[in-house]
Amino acid sequence: MRKFVAPAVAQVYLATLWLFLPLMPLFASILFRRVKYLREYQGTLKKMRVHIAALREGPAQHYFHDVMGRASVVPQEVHGQCVQCGNCCMDRRCVFLETADEVTYQCGIYHSPFRKLSNCGSFPLNQWDIERYACPSYTVSAVIPIRLHTASNQNDAQVSEPLPIR
């Protein structure tokens, strides 16, 4: 069911963003308490258009299908840490991404509690996330459960207890 609902919800979400595009700099300024989005209205509007176009390429559907449901096909453990390359920010097309220096970027809304409700708060969810944005610093490994069988003294019944190997 989620397979069909997620794309529909993503389309409604994207249509709503386009509908309210002229008001988005105002909403962003209020929501994230950053006057710069309203002060630089034309620039923010241009970045918002690029941002919405990037969302259409998959992140919106990914959010409603995988992030909200925390779905993952294969159990995985993610290793690594962020190197601030900006790749995961929709290939550096996120309206909130800011340049820190020549090679690193930072999130302009990182400390906002609303950011945690987005794709940003869940990256990377799985191997597909890492590959999609060519992330240079995260890797995944499969978690393979092993079952130990022990005999009980009273009835020699076998007890199975899963232990993950990482």
C-alpha cells in the first residue's frame, strides 16, 4: 500500500510547494528564524525553484516511502561520519545549504528542530542513500543474525536466541 501512497503524497507535497512558491521565503524566514531568506527574496526564490526541482528527482518520494516508515530492505549498519561535502544535500542544490569554505558546506538550518523531520535528519538511511549521492564518507555492512541453539536440562528443548554479527 505504501508503495502507491508514497508517490501520490510526494506529488501532492511538490504541487503544494510550487503553489506556495512566492510565499516560501517568508515561511522559511519565520519557520527557521532567519531573516536572510526574506531579505534576499529573489535569490531565495531562485534557490527554492532549484530545491523543488531536486526534490522531484526522488527525495520527496524517498521521504514518504522510506524515511517516514523507516523501511529498509536489508538490515544494514551504517559506518562513517559526515565530511560536509554537500552531496547529500540534493547534490548541493538544497536551498538551506551554505558554503563554509572552498570544499566544505554546512546546513543553514542544522539546529532547527524542523530539520530533523526532513530527509536530512535520516541521512544515510541505507546503501541506496549513500550511492545516490556518491557520499565519500559513509559505508554500510549487512547485519547477519546468528542463532545459537542450547539444550535445556529439563526437556532438551532447543532455544534460539539471535545474536547480530557486525
